[in-house]
Amino acid sequence: MSPLSDNPAEKDRFICIYPSYVNSKKTLAEGRQIPAEKAVENPTCAEIRDVLTAAGANVLVENKMYSREWNRDATFRGRVRVQLKQEDGTLCSDKFASRKDVMIYCAEMIPKLKTRTQKGAGADSGSQQGEGSKKSKKKRK
């Protein structure tokens, strides 16, 4: 099914990224791998995949569970495999020299995704409408 199963040596060039690695809600003990200020709130496997695919990285998604993840819900499942190096050992992309580079890039780009920006804009306008209706009720009394 995946190109990894054909050649075991190919697995060496793919790194694993679990959503917990870049989750600002997690502590270091719970698996966060980057500073909390740079991390993003509750990322999903799909978001990480979308960001890395758009950056031109070779990406595979596997239905695996992170060992430190206590929540067994389907939304927290999955890991993303990213190819950092080619067969000859050279980097696939100059952007990603290390695992940390990949994780920090994901954390920077996920908030810019359309799915994230639309949710934020919808929530803001909804809260403003709610405040407005509360004010009008106060005026009537």
C-alpha cells in the first residue's frame, strides 16, 4: 500500500510527527517537542499533512496512536511521516534540515490554514452579535 513497505531502508529517511509534538496544550512530559510559544492549539494529522504537502515535502499519513496520548478519540489519532533525506543522504528540501525545522514550520503555518482562519472569523462575528443583542435587551428594560 505505502512505498515504505517495499523498501525497509526507505523508512530511515522518513521522520514521524505526531500532532502532540506541536500542540500548545501539551506539556513537555505529555510529548510537546517545541516551545509552547511557537506551538499551535490542538493540531490534527490532516492539518500537518496539508501544510507539509503544500511546502512540497514527501508525506505519508499512518493511522497510529501516540503512546503518551491519553485520549483515544479518532481526532487525536494518526502520525505523519515526512521524508527529510533522499537515498544519497542529501536533504529533500532546504527548508527542513532537521525534525525541529519541520515541527516549527508546521506550528507557524497551521494557524494560517483556511479551516483555522474561517473558524476564527466565524466565532468573532458570532460573539459580536451576541453582545449586541444583550445590549439591546438592557436598553428595553
